[in-house]
Amino acid sequence: MYLDAEKKKEIFAQYGKSNTDTGSPEAQIALFSYRIAHLTEHLKSNKKDYNTERALKILVGKRRRLLDYLIETDIERYRAIIKELGIRK
């Protein structure tokens, strides 16, 4: 499986406050970005997989909403996570 418990803990430890911090926007954005990258690679080889395409669009929307929330609450945290993950608007 591409996303096991150890990988999640690693992502949360790197981008969250601790490896059990699953609720912070930065940790969730990082997890969504990892999943988006995986689904994008899958869709490059499976162009007609419309269910995965729909799931990808939903994940991108969730990440966008979290980024919008982060802009409204703390612009410095937003800039830091954008720079760290290499996300562009």
C-alpha cells in the first residue's frame, strides 16, 4: 500500500507539531499533497480511470479550502507551507 501508518507518522512528524498531530492544517495539507501526487502518477498511466480523477479533484478542493483557511488565519504559516511543499496557486 502506498500510504501506510509509518508514512503518515513521518508526514505528521515533519509538517505537524508532533507525529500524533493529525489536526493541524499544515499536516493535513502535507498529507493531501502526498495523496494528490500519488493519484496524479496513477492517472498518467490510467487515463480513463474516471473514479480516481473525481477523487483527485475532491482532494485538490479540500487542500484548497485548507489553504484558504490558513491564509485567513495566519499568512506566515501559509507562506511557509507553500514554500516547503512547492505548491503554486
